[in-house]
Amino acid sequence: MYANLGAAELLKLDVPATSMLVSLDEGPGPPIKYQNAELGKLFSVVSQLVRCCDISSKMQSSLPDADPRPNPFRENLPAPPLMPVQPRVAELLYSRGGYVKKLIEDCNSSEETTKLLRFCCWEHPQFSLLVLGELLWQVAFAYTYELRSYLDLLRQILMMDDSWQQHRIINALKGIPEDRDGLFDPIQRSKNHHQKRAYQCIKCMVMLFNNCPVAQALLTNHADLKRQWHQAVEWLGDELERASQRIVIDLSCDSNAGNPILLTGCSYLANCQKCSLEIWVKKRRKISARVYKDSLLTLRTGSVCETFLRKVSGKINF
């Protein structure tokens, strides 16, 4: 019925709001709660249609008396938006948390989900807090095998370079006051149990600090963050040194580094080197000179470094 209609016609027919209500089991028709419905395409349609709308009335700069920056995540740029965001859609997105919660729980690995959340978080502090709160809850309580997609989505939100980026990064690392713990808290709680959760949080922060100058500057200049980060890396080093005594993987990285590589030691050095802690790592007496030399040779290729990180996450039974 709707296949041949364009985005403007679908918006006039109120398709986004109806689709959102259906996904929440509040729409017309029979309930979908017990039908095992696949809602991925429904979420994708909502994402594309909402991103055709103008949400500038919802945006707010963190700088006094400054206009919000133009939203780079709108659909069909540089064409103008088709219409202002519809009131019912705005209510479901911004005022009620049910749709965002459902979207993050059921469709967190979709590119369309990432696009919609970045579009709505841009220059919008309240919506950013809503999304961060849901993602941080999943990071703290989801099964460890489900964490990757949540952490990837969280990192995408934190990489957005609008005027609220620094606030989002601080809230993600330190937590939302009186609401959610930050990324460092699961590391502290998971040191003795569920260590893979702690490792994946560290890996997420490594990638963030390595690719986001704002996050790196915060880590450098914020004493409390720096202290917590050093503690996390120290714990990771101790865990990997213990694991390295029982796990040796024969990995040919390239023609110059075909010797057996101590996987866990290399991964530890990869994390530390990415966060400008190479000098600190050299001082740790328990890491042998041979492992350190092979690690530095191997780490010259970024893809190999990522291979190490992936393999540690899947191979080590902490």
C-alpha cells in the first residue's frame, strides 16, 4: 500500500507516529507482544522519515546566546527538511522514553538506529541524557555477549562533535548524577566477577580516547578520570599477565613478525600504547623484553592490533 509513496506523503499520513505506537503495542490492530514480530523494518522506516523533518525547535546550544549548530545527520542533505517534526512524533521521541528504550533494546545494532539517535541527540541535552541513561543501564546489566553493540552505539553518540559533546563524555565516564553509573563503575564491580564486562568497557574507552580529541583532552586534564583510568589499565595488565601464563597463540602477523606471539601481553600493550601509556608499560618488570619487542613490532599495523583486541575478548576465560 505504501510502497509507491514518497517520504512527504508518508509523513502526511502520519506513518511515523503510527509505526512508533505499533512497536509499543499501543497502535491499531491486534497486539504484537506475543507474536515474535520482527520490528527492524518498522524502526528503519521511522528513522528515515523522522530524519526528513525539521527538529531545530528542539535544539539548544550549550553556549550562552549562541545558535545551535546545523544538524549533519538529517536525511537528504543539503535539501531542506520536508516539514517540522509532527507533535505526536515529538512526544513519543522526546517526552516519553518508551520508544527510545524499545529501539535500543531491540534494534541496537542497526545503522538506522544509530542515525536516528545521533540526529535526535544533536544539540539536545535532554534527549542525550535519555539515550546515555538507557545505554549505560545496558552496559551495566546486559549479558556480556550482548555488550558490543551497546558499547559501539554509545561510542557513536559520544563521537558527535556538537556543543554538548564534552558534557556527554563526562556523563558517560563518570555517570549521570542520581541516575546511572558511568563506564568506570562496571569496571570496579567486575574486577572479581564477570571480568569480560570490565575488559569490554576498557576497550570501548581505548577506542574513544584514540579517536576523539575531546575525550583525550578530558582524560589528560581531569585528575579524577586519569586516576580511574590508570587503575583500570593496571588491573587489565595484572589480569593479562596472569592469563598469559596459560594462553599462547601462534599468530603470524606479517612477514617480519611470524614468531609465536603472547596474545594477552600484546593486547595489553596495545591498549596501553593507544592511550599514551607506553612509557608506563615499559616500567612493569613482569613483562619480558621479548614480549615487549615482539608487541611493538606487531603493533605497527592497526588491523593486527584490533585482531588482538577481538581475540582476547573471545579467547580468555577470566
